[in-house]
Amino acid sequence: MSKQSEVASQLNQELSKVLERSPADWILVYLSLAMMKMGGHRYGTFLDAATTAAKLAIYSTFLEQGKNIRKTGFLYHVEPKRVKAIVKEIEDAVAEGQSLKVFSSKEPFYVMALPFLWNEKFPCKENESPVRLTGLTPGERKSIEEGLPPGSPRARILDQVEFSELIEMVHNLSQDELPEEHRMPFSDALMMHMRFRLVNSGTVIQIDSPLVDIPLFALASDSYSPKGERERAFAMIDDVARYFNLLQAWAQFKEGTMRGVEVFDIDLERRQEALDELDVTLRNWADKYHTDGGFPMVLQFAAGTREYE
């Protein structure tokens, strides 16, 4: 067992002594651990965001109860004058375009769409060279192509300008789905950040060849997977938020939702084989039912050792 696993196990034992065996308690504990330790948020920022979340819960109930202040206060044991102050704060913020104290979103999730757009916009057939730069001999193109890792997707190798334009394209496509006030303009700083994430994760590799004066970029994986604990922490936070919303929709019997849980034992020597097969199966399933311009869906899951009961 690693040192990190030992600390986590000890932490769970200590928390069990001071917490009730309530899933809600564990959700709050794991959330604070993820946001503060893995996400790097300050203690005060976490408290501010938790307070804002509680205020939004009060305001949501206020609307559900027909804007009845006394009934809202009764449900949550809050004095009516405090409910009134919370409602005014939320409504003033909405009317004046203010921002409440919440966590900032550190990482755009749409980076995972880039490999799919790359394959779509810059495909490469089996009998074609992925290197399309002019002024190179077939042997020089072959030399650059040999720099690709084994199993790389059949896609064109892009120069720096083409790669930057591809990042901007996937950014703009993601912004089209957002309300006007939530859209983020594209910038050189954002482009550099996205390029770093893609290269650092191993999704894209940079090829610095003496045969050309500019760096080249090649797609090394059909999917984006964060590399390193901090990168995965940001992805985890995004996933948990999305998964919570999906389960809320399922609990409310909303159409087009499904909850799936499988509990089983496995031969450890075949565990990775099983996970790899599941990854391929899910990708093929999504490709089968995907329709351009169709209704947006998401399938989200996690698989691992069965610990929490």
C-alpha cells in the first residue's frame, strides 16, 4: 500500500469516529478535501462558496413555496428576516449582474473534444503521409512520421498555425452552447494554456524536427486523459458536479436518465483487461448512436475498488 493510500485509510478511520454514518456527511467531507487540498482553493474561499450554495438553496425553496418567506424559514429553521435578506441579496445580484462568492472554474472541460475534431477535420488515409508540408522529400516526411508513438491515430500532423486554429475552433464551438453572458473570448493566453494541457497529458505530442523551422504537432491519442494528480483533480471536480446533476434528474424521474451500478468480484490479473474492453465498448456504443445536431447526452461512470458501504 502506498503512503498516500495509508494516509487516506487512516483519515477515513478518524473521520468515522467523529462523523455520523451519513452519506451526506461524507459528500461534504470529500468535497472539501477535493476543493481545498487537490484543487488548491483557500479555506475562506471554500466557506464563501458553501455559504453562497446554502443561500441559493434558500432562494430555490422560496420560489418553490410561492415566495412565502415564513414557510421557507420554517422549513430550514431560519428567521423570516434572514430569509428576506437572502432573497434580496440574490435578486439584487441577478438584477444588477453582480457575481456571488463562488468557486471559479479553473479548467475548460471541452478540451476532451479536440481529438474528435482533429480526426474529423484532418483525417489521413492509410496510403497517405500524415506530413503535408511542402518542400520535403518522401524520405524526410517518413523521418518525421517515425517520430510518432506506436498506436497513434491516423490523422494529419499539423504545423503551429493549424494547431492553434484547431484549438480556437473547438473553443468557439463550445461557446456556442453557452448564454451570451457566460461566453469566454479566445485569447493567446488561453491558447497557450490549452496547448500545454494537451501536450502535458500526452494527447498531443510536439515534434521538433531539424528538417523544418517550426514545431509540428501530432495527435497521439483518440481521447483526452489528464496527466498528473492536479490535472485529474480538476477533471474529477467537473465530473462530480455533472454526475450529481444527472442523479438529481434521475431521482426526479426525468425522461432520458438512467442510473447504473454493477457490483462484482474479479480476477486481479484480468482487471485491466476488463477496463480496457469496457472503454472500447462505451466508445463504440456512443459512436453508434451519435447524430450530428441531435439531442445532447452524456454517459459518465467510474470503476474501481469497492470500499464505501
